[in-house]
Amino acid sequence: MLQGPVIVLTSFAYLGLLFAIAYYADRRADAGRSIIASPYIYSLSLAVYATAWTFYGSVGRAAVNGVGFLPIYIGPTLVIALWWIVMRKILRISKQNRITSLADFIASRYGKSALLGGVVTVIAVIGILPYISLQLKAISNSFTIVLQYPEIIMPAKLGAVPLLQDTALWVALILAAFTIVFGTRHLDAAEHHEGMVAAIAFESLVKLFAFLAVGIWVSFVLYNGFGDIFTRASTDPQLKPLLAPLEGVAGSYSSWVWLTILSMLAIMFLPRQFQVTVIENKDEKHLNKAIWLFPLYMLAINVFVLPIAFGGRLHFPGGNVDADTFVLTLPMVEKQEVLALIVFIGGLSAATGMVIVETIALSTMVCNDLIMPALLRIRALGLTMRPDLSGLLLGIRRGAIVLILLLGYMYFRLAGEAYALVSIGLISFAAVAQFAPCVLGGIFWKGGTRRGALAGLLAGFAVWSYTLLLPALARSGWLPSDLLEHGPFGIELLKPLALFGVAGLDQTTHAMIWSMIANIGAYVGVSLMAAPGAEEHRQASLFVDVFSQPDEAGGARFWRGTASAPDLHDVLARFVGTASADEIFREYARPRGVRWPQEPLEADAALVHYVEMHLAGAIGASSARVMIASVVKEEVLTLDEVREVLDEASQVVVYSRQLEEKSRELEAASAELRAANERLKELDRLKDDFISTVTHELRTPLTSIRAFSEILRDDPKLALAEREKFVGIICKETERLTRLINQVLDLAKLESGTAEWHDTRIDMRELVSEVVTAMSQVFHDKAVRVELRAPDGVPAVYADADRLKQVLLNLLSNAVKFCEAGRGRVEVSVSGEAGRVRIDVRDNGPGISAADQAVIFEKFRQVGDTLTEKPQGTGLGLHICRQIVERHGGTLWVESRVGEGACFSFTLPVAPSQRAAAAARVA
Amino acid sequence: MIPPGTKGPRLAALCLLGVLLFNYPVLAVFNVAGTLFGVPILYAYFFLAWAALIALMALVVESRD
């Protein structure tokens, strides 16, 4: 099954399937029903991070130093937790500014500088070449090995092959052709490649499936589970050092840290990762799920790396099989042809996925940020006047793809053989890490300038070239090896692998430390030395303050000049085609209520900015700038003017915040006023009620006094007995009137808080017995028995003695009043309970119904029907009692059932100094 | 600078936790002889801690507030 033709046919069938998926996805996108608008597809497309490096190289690395492959995946897991803060910002910026690539992002941030975009592009292309060569090496090696089946022969042993028989060259050319059909079939104004994303997501599934298949087979079929593999490895003297304790991890703890940092940066700044994470993102919300799904994918694809690595070394003890090929050679040596084919396809998918996205991203950069800005500036070509440039754009991109892959192949021929897969990849990681300072600095620090970014990039790149690229070429024999051993011109201090005498670090760590020092130092230093220009200043504020920008048109307020709408339409149509330009203009006109093209559009700052943004989406920010400048007459804003606009904007923000604050305060104040007003109205109503009730209550005794006085005046012949009786009534009613008026005054004082209180320490037993004694005549008159129960040791209270007497008198006289003469019995008891003194007054009268209990403490409420029965009190007594008790911090309540008498109780807090003692006694 | 909501700070805290878990000296604590179900302790630790970290991140991201 593993014959040449079968393998070639399967490979092409696989590529064909990819193309079909991409074609279908593009069709769906054109129809407006995107299949990639899902967080799951988005997460899978991020997994383009796992390349042939992961698929073949991780096992190779693990077989040499145990966990050394892991920081490459743990770093991204850690940094992705920060994406909520960092990547959301980059996404928002990119969407608002229609960024088309990493180079475009950096150029745009630093004043749409074409020079900076070009430098970034060159660094990216050179830096990524080793990485692309790694994929070519992996594909051609795996192909060569499979072809030797059933023999296991390493490609290196086959000797040098002539150029035209080199599989890697053919792989490069086929991939170039494939990528061209794939990524540059047409020009998309927004640089979205939906088909590509769908295909990449599919490839991620294929490579995961293939790797898990071989992992499960090795772990559970070839061996009896993880434990079996590690137990056997521990008996092998060669493998023993790889089982813990390791000497450091990944060589040493310091290389571990630097590899982690390196991969943290790579996951964000590799051009293909930027492409799938930022440019191809359909919805900011997809990031949420990706934050944990993508790390989960990396975890899954790494679980079987160690078992395969140890299994492979146990299986090929001689060391004549390259550990990078274990994934493939293990199934082959066990004659598992189907599995071997699956692995081959898995590796192919891992490598092609990377190559496709990487070359598309790089070709966009080369076209938009390197070649177009240069061509547009050469006036002799007259490109700014050409009617249709979309063909030229596509041509440049296609050429760039072929060129990049051929350069990758060249690197493979030059330096590919000397290194393992992972070491090749790390060189590229270190190159893209150079973008970190100017991107991260650019989105959080307004002070970063174009010159600073340029200096940082160039310095970092120079150190990278010297410490990583140069040694790679020297090791492959293309440069004298003297250079590595003794330094250039014999200067030991400048040895590329031990710069300034710093030795003992591994190559990547060494390069990262020096390049980051150079890069960050130059970026910050140069930025601080010279002030930014107007354009830089404005872009800096658009980027750093992206979350407070009003909308996409935020940049329009910086533009001043004159333009004509037809000119703008023309320039847009040249790059995106007339139909798209028409659509873009219609979209602009619709919300403004203009029926374009019947009615003319006003070519104001908003329109110019709008067209520039759309143009930037097709050809990058710096080229768009040049094109727009060619058709409009622009007044260049000075730095001061830009600052003014920015200040104005920030002033407006400050004012509006203050305004919001003020209006919130006003609202709160008016709510308070409303509440106060309600309370006043309620009090007013209560006062009215009170006055009308009081006058009513006053009128009752007055009426009877007046009636009896008139009888006495008008009827002189009245008998003496009658006369005495009437005078008696008048006296009683007068007394009642006096009592009522006294109580009303009393209540008024209590309620207004002007009553005077003379608080002293009071022994409640004494006070109660005093009152009972004072009332004894009343009890005697009505033949009501009174019992006082006051045990020793009741604590004292702190209160106004006269007021408490008033309460007790009131309760006792009520009790007497409602008791049946002769059979009545009143029980008064004083007791102490947890920090309080309790007084109960119990009678055996008719009792109080539940409905009455609820109201008897209110003003002028009496039990019984006041219409038919003569009222027996003023209706204020209990209300006043409750006021007094509550003033002392106690409560007054009643318990009663009809026919079973009533019990009025109140409690008062114990006087402070005695509270502790009382509590102890109760306990 | 940090967008509103509690997810940002929580995720940043998880990042710091990860930095702690996968670094010296915590790694050195687990870099010892011995096995867990036949797997060397350091290797087992890596994958278990990694999985736990991902689970926490999922928990934070998918929470409602």
C-alpha cells in the first residue's frame, strides 16, 4: 500500500479535498452564509500554530531532552489568558483601521510609515524562511522515508540528490501553485479568505486525528499503556537520564523561561497567527471560546509525544533512526501500512496548513507594504493614474508566493540539514519576537515613535542575524567555522554564540537576551529622544485609546482639505473594481439620506477617511495614504493642530463625564426632595386628622356640660337632688376635658420631642408597689383584687420615674375599668430577663379581639363601639404609654383572647452598669 | 486600560498562576524520582497542571457575569 504512486495520488486527493472545502466555503461566503462564523472554527484555525514542528519535531525534541518540547505550547497557554486584554485591543484597532497584515499594523500605528512597513516585511520574510524550510524538509523527508518501505532508511543516508530530483523542490513548487489558487483567486477588499480558514480548520482536525491515532497505537497496542513504556525506559541505561529528576528542564531552567517567553511572543506575532487571529476574525466574541479551546487543542496534541518518543527510542536503540521521524517509522517498522499512510497525511496537513497561511500572509505584506508603496511613489510609472490595478496587485502577490517558497527551499538546501526540526523553527520564533516591543509598546504607550520603532526593529534584527542566522549558515559550511570558534577577525568578544563573553547559555536564550536588550533599548531610547510628528501623534492616540474612540470615523476629525467625490470613487474603483466601489459608496450614502449616484455626495473629511479606510483594506495603510494624497488637496496638519484636536476631544470627554455626574447628582437630589415632600404631605394630613379628632373629642364633654348648665339655668324649680346630680356630671365632664387637654398637650410634647425627661436609676419593684398602693382605693371601690408579684433581684432601670408611673397608672386603671366589679382580679408582676426588665399587667376582663389589638395603641382608638357606648377614656392613654416606653428603648404590647382577659406587658432595658451583672444572674 | 468586567483581571491572575506553576522553583519541587501510575512525577505534573489551568480558564471565560 505504501508504493510511490499510491502515496502521490493520496496526497493529491487530500489537497483536492482541501480545495473543495475552500471552494465551498468561499461560495457560502459570497452567498452571505458564512460557515466559518463560529468560535469553534476560529479556535481550530488558530491551531495552524501546530505545524510539522509539532507533528514530527516535538517527538524528536522529547527524545533528546524530555520535556524540552513543552514550553512551545505552555507559553501560548499562558499568554492567551492575557488575550482578553491585549488581543481584544489589537482586534478592535485592526477592525477600525482595516488592517491587512502585521506589517500594515505596525506601519499604520507609527504614522502610516511606508518605510517601517517595508522593514517589517523584510524582517518577517527573512525570519520566516527557516520555518518554511522546516515544513519543506518535513514533507520531503517523510515522503522519502515512506518510499523506502519496508526498509527504514534516513534521507541523509541516501546522499545528495541533484536539484531536479529533490522532492523538496517539487513540494515547494506544488505548494506554491496550490497556495496561489487558494489565496489569490480574487482580490478581497477586506483581505478575508474564508475558504482558506475553512480548509485550515479541517487540516487541524486531520493532524490531531492522525497524531492521536499513532499515539494511541504506540501506547496501547505496541506497549501496554504509559506505565509500561516508562517502566521499560527506566531499565534502559541510555534513557535513564531522561526520566526524572532531570537536570533542569529543557536543558536548564533559564532556557525553559526563555523558550516560554519566545513562544508567548510567537503565538501573537507570527505572520500566519496574526492572519488567522486578527485579520480573519469574524467576530470579537469568538475570542472568548478560543481562550480555552485552543490551549485544549495543544494539550491534546501533546499528550502522546512522550510515549512515542520513549517508545521510539526503545524500538530503535541503535540511534540510526532520526527521532524526528519516530511518528512515521514506528508504524512502518511494525508493518502498519494504513497507520503509516494516515501519519503521512497528518504530517502533510500540518505542513501545508502552515505554508498556505504563512505565504498568503507574507505575500500580502510584500505586496501592500513593500512593493506597492514603492511603485506608487515612482512617478514615472504613472501607476496612480492607471484605471485598474487589481490585476497588478494579484500578480505581485502570486509572484511573492512563488518567491517566498523558493527562498524557503533555498534555505533548506543551504542550512536545513545541520539542524533538527525544532531548532530550525526556534530561529524563526526569535525573529518574529522582534515585533513584540513595537506592537505592544504601540498599543499601550503613546510615546512610541516611528524612529524608535525603526531603530528597535533594526537593532533587534541585526542581533538576531548575527547570533542565530549567521551560526546556522556557518554550521552548514557556507561561512568559515572560524567565525564561530574565534569570532570575526579573531575578536573573541564578538563570537556570535557568546557575545561579549556571555557563554554557557543555549543558542536561543543567548540570542533572545541580546536581541531584546538591543530592541527594547533602541525603541524606548530613540522614542524618548525625539518628539513624534503630527501623523504619528494622531495614529498613536487612535491606537492606544481605541476603546474610547467613537467609531470607525474617529480618524476623520484630523483631516482638512478639498476633494471631489468622483475622484475618490475612481481611485477606489481602480483597486477594488467598479462594482465594489459603487457598493461601498452606496453604503456610505444610505445612512446620510443621499440617493447616490443620482444625487452628489459631499466630499468632506468623513468621505475621504471612509474611502481611505476601504482602500487600506485592499492595499494597506501606507499605500492607501499615497493614493488618497494623489487625488485630494490636503492641508497638512501641524503637530500642534493635531494636539489641539486631541485635546478638544479629551476635553469634550471630560466635560460630558462631568455633565453626567452633575445630572446624576441632580436626579438624586430631586428624588430626595420628592420623598421629603411626600413625608410633609403625610404629616400635614395627620395633623389635620388629629385636629379634627381632637375637636370632636373636646366637643363631646363640652356638649354635655353645656346641656346640663342650661338645664340648671332655665329650670330654677329643679329638685336639689337633681341639681346636685347635674352639677356632679358637669364636674366630671370638666375633669374629663382637663384630662383630655393635658393628654393632648402631653402628646404634642412627646411627638415634637420637647418633653422634658428626668432620667434616674429606678428600682422597678419599689416603683410598681408604690403605684399599686396609690391605686388601692380605686381597686377597693370596685372590689377588684390586686396581686403584686415582684421577686428579689430585679435589676434597676434608668428612666424617668414620673413617666413610668404614668404608664403604670394608665395600664392599671384600664385593667380596673374593664374588670367586672366583685369578681375582678388584676395581677402585676415584675421580672428580669436577658438584659431587660419586664412588667406584666394581667386582668380577667372581657379580653380584646385580635382586630382591636392591632389598633388600640393608635391615637383616639378605643375598644367598643364609640357611637352607641359612652366612651370610657380619651383614647390617648395607650398611645402615650407606648411613646414613653419606646422613648426608653423598650416595647409595649398586649396579649389577649376574647373572654380570657388581657395582659399588657412592657420591657425596659436594664441600666447600663448593671447589665453585665444581670446577665450573669440570668445565666 | 483594562476593559470593564471581571474577566480580564481574573484571566490575568490565571496567567500569573500559570507562570508560577510552570517555573522554577515549583518545577523543581516536582522534578524528583518516583512515578504516578507508572508515569514519572514531573511528566504527570506537567499535563495535570496544564489541564487544570485550562479548566480554570474555561470556567472564567464561560461564567455569566
